[in-house]
Amino acid sequence: MSWHSTYEFLRHFADSWGLLAMTLVWIGLAAWPFRPGAREHNTRAATMIFEDQNDGE
């Protein structure tokens, strides 16, 4: 297998399955904050800047 045919194979793979994989990863990451158990984490992250620095001590 020559270098050129390897390049062509990888290019075609990235154009088809690579795009599908990147799309699925993007959908998963975009949906991650909306999962059922994330409400507490999201609320904590949203209000963290309003906490006093000494609240945790």
C-alpha cells in the first residue's frame, strides 16, 4: 500500500465516518448539561461567583 493510497483512504474515512463521529460527540456534549442528574451541578456552577470566599471554610 503506497503512501498516496493510504492518504486517500484516510481522507475518505474522515469525510464520512469522521464527520459522523464528530457530530455524535458534539450532540453528546451539547446535551450533557441537560441530563436529569445535572440540575444540582448546574445551579452550583451558576451561583459560584456570588459566594463569599470564606463560605467554604
